Amino acid sequence: MKITFIGVGFMGSEMIPHLAAAGYDVVIWDKEPQKTAALAGEHVIAATSLAEAVQASRVIITSVMSDDVPALHVGHGAEKGITDFLQPGSTLIVTSTLDPEKIATISKALLADTHLLDAPIIGGVRYAREGSLVLIVGGDQAVFDQVQPILSVFGTVRYVGPSGNGAKLKLITNVAIMAAEAGLRETLDLADAYGIDYDITLDLLQRGPLQPVVKRALDESNPRPLKDSVADEVELVKATDDLVDLPMVKASLRRLQRAVDAVDGEARFSDIVHHNTALDQFKQK
């Protein structure tokens, strides 16, 4: 059976090999051809165009940053998107962290006899590599049942009801996740102010309920750019600003953005526990 996977970034490059290992023939495409060329091999074929990739199979999985979703999926101007190329009977599975309104927009653009599942992901690059992601899937249950064995190669799959519920639940979980990430950085800001060593602080935090947060931040094998956390926060704020007041979300966005701006080059997720993301008055200490 053929599967199409679009988006060969940090996550996609770790997810695609699980499909190939499970015996699926995977057609891949990315706007940066060098990424697909590096991954092509047994059971993995690089398409030369978006149209070719979409038309190669009837199950299409996408993994791209939220800002890239609208143009890629429904097109922009004269550029066609994925929904223009879907064959009858196809299922489009979107794994990005999104405003539910974007899922609704993609759904409206679908051709007759094609289907959409929103399946955002909990877990980072290491979890993708290990096949231990959690996928939160919204959409028609009969369609979900058909593709559930495919999605299971990535980890745990949870069906959560109608279309858009996956996107909503990912935003809901991100409120707590992003607060924890920014809170860890602010914890170390106070350690800086008191002149307390980071190693002592982080060791003590790992002896309590924040252990998973600290372990993830210290994990250098989980190379998520910190700007991706900021992008998820921005998507969360845009999606909820007219719905409910979330002051903690906005505060965590400000602190994470400040951490990104503090680093020369691209800040890694693990930089939130390094001095290079400290407040200016403590950065050189």
C-alpha cells in the first residue's frame, strides 16, 4: 500500500521511516528537494512535485509548520494546493498544530468523496524517532477506523470526535505545556537573581512533579528549535484571543520569544535551561 507524506522536517524525517519499516511504500515531498533526496531509499520514493505526491496514493499525511498550512493545503493565488489534487476516496491527515478555523477552511475546500482528519501530535523529535508519539485525531470515525493502523506506527492514537476536535485538544494541552516551558525558564531567572547554580536547581526540580519537563529540556537528542514553541504559542493566541482570556499563555509567549531573541543563531529547545537565554543582567554571569 502506498502512503504519501508531505513535509520532511525534524518530525517528518523521523516519522517516515516507521511507515517504511511497517511495509508501506512511502511517496514523500517537501518544498526543499534536498530533504527528500536525503531520505529516499527502500520503500521511500521522492516525488518531483506536489501534484505527483498527492496523486500517488489515497492516504496523504502532512507535517508542516502552522504558517505554511493554508497555502500548502488549499493553495494561494494561482498556486494550487493539496485539496486540488486529491483523488476520489482519498483521506488527508493534517498533523500540524492549528487554529480549528484552519481545519474548517481545509474541509470546505475538499472535493467530493475526499476526507479530512485533523491529527495533531503530542511529543517531540525523540518521540517521533522512537515511535512513541500521541496523535489526537478528529473527524469521521469510519474514516479514522480505516487509517488507524497506519497512524499507529507512530505511537498511540486517540480518536476524539468530530473534525476540529483534534486541533482544539492540541491547543488545550499546549496551554499547560507552554506554561511549563516558560515557567522553567523563569525558574532559572530567579535562580540567577539569587545566585543559585542551575545544576542544583534542575536536580531539585527533577525530584518533583516537574521531572518530565526538566528531562525533556535537558535532552539534547530532541533537537526542536525553540522558535517552533513560539510559533505554537502564536497559533494558540490567535485561535483563542476572541474566545477566552488566557493571560498565562501571553506571558509565556513573551518569555519564550525573549529566549529565542537572546541566542545568536537558532535557539534550540534545550537552550531554555542554558545561560544563553538568561535575562540580560544575568547572561554574562
